[in-house]
Amino acid sequence: MKENYNYFVVTIGSECLAVNADCVRDRVYSFFTGESTAICLDFKDTLYMDAAGVGVIAAIVFEGRRKGVTISMRGATGSVLDMLTSTGIYRLPSWSDDNFGV
């Protein structure tokens, strides 16, 4: 995780699976309190994501909207990008040219 000006970048990790979905969700939710208004989920190191991983990312997006926190994503490739694309989650705003969908 890295703070950049008005937003936080949260690295998802090498896998986003059913077995660690709660950990991923709790880590991101910890930034929903306080002054954070924008969070970027960084998938550059994520090699694999299952359906539960996609579900937790969708829950993070929903909860972010509910709390007024802008969620964006970057760095997804391969099968992780395929999973996010097939669900439509890839349509989130992004912040740089290395974000997926570009």
C-alpha cells in the first residue's frame, strides 16, 4: 500500500482467492475510514483470481460508492484481466496509462 497525494494505492497481492478474500476486503475497507476519498487497487503483482476474488472486488466497489470513496484499478493482465473484464468491473475509472483497459 502506498499513499499518493489524495488517494491510496493498495496492492492486491499475488492471488485474490476464496481463501484470502476476507483479508483483501478488510485491508481495503480499512482505508474507508478517515480522510481517504480515492483508492486505487493495484493488480500488477496479481497472478490469479477466482470467482470469490471477483466477488470481493465487486463488494469493495459497492461499499466504496456507498461511502463516497472513488475506487479505480490498474495493472491487471492475463487471466486476472479476463476475470475483471468478463464481469464488467474493468469499466472503473483509472489513473495512468499502465492501467488495464488501455
